[in-house]
Amino acid sequence: MTHPATRSIQIRNATVDDVDCIYQLLLPFAEHDIILMRDRDNIFQHLQEFLVADVNGSLAGAVCAHIYGENLAEVRSLAVKPDEQKHGIGQVLVEGCEQWLKSLGVRKVFALTYVTGFFIKQGYAIVSKESLPHKIWTVCIHCSRFADCDEVAVEKLL
């Protein structure tokens, strides 16, 4: 493992060369129902929404930002390799999403999560899922837990 002082974390837009790594990164989290399953085709179709964390030349994390309209976007598919967790990579990925969304004029971002403490530390507040627009649920119907969703909704004004 690289000494923390020599770690170089670069957040960048995902490229087609990252798709297989993103798929392999997301797969175990999806298999444990922590995030929704995405196949390679889905990742290609949404590639422009992905940011990746490159740590010393290796993909260590990824996140997707999906825009619903001028006032709302979602941080989704946030994953960091288990051996890279607790090093601030998730935080810089979310910050990268927020900066990108803010530069596009989006004013509010939300996430559906099991890791509320992480998002609260980033300045998000817990909100009721019912406060979110119905159009966000179009992806949720593919989740095995849709009928009994236990994720927590969090949001932040940018």
C-alpha cells in the first residue's frame, strides 16, 4: 500500500477506457444491494455523468451525477474500492460532482443512501423521500427493495 503522503488523487471525467473498471468496481456493491446494478451498456450510455478517482494511476472510485432538471440532480453509484476507503476519496468524488453540477447551474443535489453519516458530514440534510419529485423513482423500480425501500434521502443546496 502506498504511504498516504505519496498518494495522488485525481478526479476526472470517465472515459470509455474506464468502463470495465467502473463495472468491476460497482459490481460487488450492487450484488450486496447497496447500489443499483449497472451493466456495461448502461455505464456506456451514462458515461458522461461519471467522474472517477484515479489514485497513483489506478481507478479507486467512481460516482455518477444525474440531472433531473435545472433545480435538481442526484449523486448516485458512489463507490470506492474497499482497500481505498477511509482516505477521503468518496468525499472528493462528491465534491467533484457538486462543483460540476453547480457550474451547470443546478441548485440542489440529493442522494438515496444507506450511509447517511457520510453525507451529513458533507453538508447534506435528511429529507423525506416523499419530498422528492416522482420522476426520480423511474430508476428505483428496478431495485429489489423498491416496495420496501429503506434508503434515506439526503439533499444539499449548492
